[in-house]
Amino acid sequence: MRYERFDAWFRKEFDWTFWSIVAVVSVMWGATILDFALGLGWGWDKEVLWVAPLILLTAFAVRIWKVVIDKLVDRFRKGN
């Protein structure tokens, strides 16, 4: 029973962290594009335009590995 509670907590927290990263990076990327394209003068760093996709790709890769590891752990726990 303790494992199930920890597993549920970990999955919830990991999902929350993942989607928070996606939201923040997406907002920064969108604001940078708007600032660059429309000349709004916000002063956003143009490096975000190429760094943000790398951050998102890394976050998605970590999420995929987490899902794979979760499935392996569930399989080993059930004895299959």
C-alpha cells in the first residue's frame, strides 16, 4: 500500500513539474517571438528562440523515459 501512495504522489508531482516547464518555456518563447517580430521593446533575449525548443525536447525525452521506467517497474512488481 505504501508503494502505491508514493507512486501516485510521484506521478502527480512529475506531471505537474513537466507541464509547468512546458508552460513557462512556451510563454517565454511566444513573448520572444512577439518582441522580435513586432519590435515591442520588451528586451527578451533572442537566444530563447533556439534554446526553448531544446528545453522542450529534453523535457519530453525525460517524460518518455519516465513512462518507460514506470511500465518496467509495474511489470517487475506484478511478476510478469
